[in-house]
Amino acid sequence: MIYLIATLKIKPGSLPEFIDAAKTCIDATRQEPGCISYDLTQSQTDPDTLYFVENWENQAAVDAHFNAPHFKVWREAGSPYFLDRKIEIIEIDADNVKVL
């Protein structure tokens, strides 16, 4: 299982336009094979920081998502609003789960 957390810092005041640009991609992504969940949320302490919190069955599903036409359209439509972004990928192997 793959968890992906994309942290996005957007231009102040651009939240409505950013969300409009993201809606089609979110809806289409939730229908992709291998997508367990795909959510967009806003920081409670910084309104210009957003998080895509994603859960995928495997790396192949993530790779397919990054190459999906709706994702490419979203990247183009959303790029005018990005100031910074960071992607964290966490892979959980049920045979090697460690509790800290």
C-alpha cells in the first residue's frame, strides 16, 4: 500500500481558483484503478497550505495516476497558483510493518 502526501503552498488569495482547477482531477482520480482514497484538505494554521492525502494499492497505480490525462491537465491548470510543493511517499508492506 502506498500513501502519498502532497503539500502545496499556493499564492495568497488564489484558493477559489485553485479548487476550481482541482475539482475535475479529484473526481477523475477517485475513479482510477488502484485509488483507495484521494482527498484535498486545507491547513488549519495556514490557509494557503493545502494537502493532497492519497492512498493507493501499489506503485503501479501511482505511476498510472501521474500519467493520466486528467492529472496532466490539472498540473497545467493548477501551476499558476503554486508557490511551492513537496511530495512524500510512504510505502507500507504488511509483512514488514514496524510499530515505533
